[in-house]
Amino acid sequence: MSMNCIFGFSLFLLLLVALNVYFFYILSTEHKPAPFKLPIVKSDPIPPIIREINEYLNRLPSQYHNKNSKFLPSQRDLISSFNSSTASLDSVWQSVENWADEESLFPYKNGAAGHILQALRTSQIALADNAPKGTQLKLLFLLKGKQKVYFKPKRYNISDVIRGSIYAGYDRYNSEVFTYYLAMILNYKWVAPSVIRRIRFNKEILSHATAGLKKTMVKNDKGVCVYGKCYYCKVNETVCPDNNGDIEGAAILYLDKPFKVNKSPWRRSYNSLKMEWENDNDYCKKVSSLLSTKRILNLIDIAIIDFLIQNGDRHRYEVYKNKIILLDNGKGLGNPMLDELDILAPLYQCCILSTKTWQTLELVSGGSLTETIKLLASFQGEHLTTDDHYRAVERRLLKVYATVKYCIGKHGSAKVFKNIDGI
Ligand SMILES: Nc1ncnc2c1ncn2[C@@H]1O[C@H](COP(=O)(O)OP(=O)(O)OP(=O)(O)O)[C@@H](O)[C@H]1O
Ligand SMILES: [Mn+2]
């Protein structure tokens, strides 16, 4: 082979290698798939504060999972308040009317709580009228003896699960009653007594109905039904008697005294816009510049009760004798699978708690709440809710403990616990 041939062949080989390199380069660049862009999923990340509270929940000491024997004396007192024999109706309503006390909204000691519930449940209805205040259908009864009562009728079966927003659906009558017992057990005595009552529709309501109430009744295939008078009341959203001709609901003692109504600083927007408290974890500073520590501690006590029942609809609060009174507790017990932690925002944003409240919370651990609510309700023959809801309340109680532990971890007990008289 001549030198020319060898040179030519080498050139050819070189060209071949160069072409190969070029093709490999092309393959590895031009045909490389474009980087995969993740779709933008609109979901709220778990806020760090909630993640931290969950860590405390996982490390909660065993005492919070177990019963506390120190609760027994309080449980005994509750039993003697609620397990009482019949009293004369006149004396019950008189004690209610004359009640002027700085310790509780209504009498409860020595059987008084049981007497009031029984009177609420059994007193004859003298007059039935619409109660037009508010968004939900409810009636106002005047009982024999002149006692006024709110009646929130049953809209769901107790096993129905309410989905959607935290404030979705109609009021739950059993939530009103459940909250009364819960608050009393948690030593929150500024609550209106409430009991489940079955009423014969024709005999007890229709025959004592005002002309105004009769105007909000319609006859349909289920007989005479009520649609009532309220902001959301609609002719086609009626409450009808059941197959026995009864209507069931919560009979709630009416507080016929002047009280003040305030907007809650932690109220929701009821639309897709976020409220200031939802965006600003320093929001409590702002509230502290407007409200006293005592009022904030009071709002925190209410938030704990609301969290346990999952009432996310406390848009306003009523104040009587400088204390928040628990009225309108019908938006609890909606979904036992849900623990909307932001109902506890007043607690985890302010990180303060009344010492008394903490001491009571520590007493009711490990199932005592469930046990005591069931027991007290049994004195009126009530079956208030499903075991799923009871389990949910106990689970949420653990989250309340964890939130307090989170606050202690962040600020120390001395800053968290407050001793202020009169709450
Ligand atoms: N037990 C009670 N005694 C006296 N007033 C009460 C009682 N419960 C509620 N109220 C008052 O009656 C009004 C309506 O009651 P409630 O809040 O239970 O109704 P609602 O239909 O749930 O209203 P909203 O939809 O605004 O929450 C409120 O202004 C409240 O202050
Ligand atoms: Mn309401």
C-alpha cells in the first residue's frame, strides 16, 4: 500500500470517528427530552406550627392517655348535680329567674342542673312561635310558668357525616346538648342548659302555635311541616314530624337578660379570602392591643371547647357579666374524621391559658370525658352521639394537650399559665 493510500485511509477513519462523536453529541443533546415540569398542585402545605404541634402529640407523656384518679371527686359532684329526682316546676323556674351569681349562668349545684333539664324536657308548652334571629330554623316556646326556651329541631340523624367546609350544613341539635354537658364537665359554667326533647307536633306545637308560626307551615305528603322564619329558611327546607307524629330537637334555656354581642377576632371569612389571623402568626399581638388578657383567656377557653366539638362557626360571642356565655353550639359533631386544628388558633397564636382550665383539662384525660358525658346524659335518657364522635373528642383532647405542650416548649410554663380571677 502506498503512503498516499495509508494517509487517505487514516483520514477516512478520522472522519468516521468525528462523525460518530458528532452523532453521539446530537443524540445526547437535541433529542434529550425537555425537563419534566411538575404540575402546579394547589394544596396548602402543612403550616410549620401544626407540624410542631403534631411532634408534641407523638411525644405526649402517658399520663395524658390514661385516666386521672383525681377527677373522681369532681365526677361525683357532677353526678349529684345532674342525677336528681323531680322538683316542682314552679320552684325550678323561680330559681332560674332569680339566679344572680358570679360563678355560673344558671343554677347547677345539688341537683339543680338535673331539675332544669327535666323541666326543659317535660314542661307543658303554652305558646310556640318563630325565633327569627339568626340563620337557622328554630322556634321559641313559652313554657307553662312563662319560661322561654329556644328549640332547635333535628335536621340530621346522629350518624350522618357533614362534609364540606367546617361551617357547612344545618345546626346539629345534639351538638347543642353535647356541648352543654362538655362545658359543665370542663368547669365552664357560663353555658345555657340544653336537653333533647321529643314533642308531639299536633298536640304540643300546632295547637299552641302563634299566627306567625302557622304562616310558616306547609302541608305536604308528610303532613304539616314547618319551614320557619330565619335568614336561611326556605319553603322547601322543612322540618316534619316523624312517623309517630313527633319532632325531636334541642330545648335550650333562654337567657332573658341583656347581654352584649361582639365579633370574634378569630372569625372566618365565609368565602375563599383568608382572614388576618389565618395569614399572620403574630396576630395575637394585635388582639392583645384591643382586648384584655382576661377576655383573651376566655376566648381561648371557648376555642378549646369549639375544637373538641369542631365548631368552626363561632363568628360572634355574647358577653354577660363580663364573661363569654356559650350560646349557639349547634355546628359541632359534623364529621368525626376531621380535626380542624385552626379552631385552636387563639391558643397556639397567643400561647396563654388559664391555670384553672389547664388543671381541669389534666383531670379529664384517658376517656373520662366520654364516660362522664354518657353518664350525665343517661339521667335524661339521652343517647347523644355515635362512638365515632366520642372517640374523635378524645383524640382532639390529646391535640389540645399537645398544643399546650408546644406553647410550654416555646415560651416556658411561667409565660403560658395565667392566674386571673373570674374566668
Ligand atoms: N339560649 C339563648 N338565650 C338567649 N338568647 C340566645 C340564646 N341562644 C342564642 N341566643 C341569641 O339568639 C340569636 C340567634 O341564636 P343562634 O346564634 O343560636 O342562631 P343561629 O341561627 O345559629 O345564628 P347564626 O347563624 O348567626 O349563628 C343570637 O343573637 C344569640 O345571641
Ligand atoms: Mn349559629
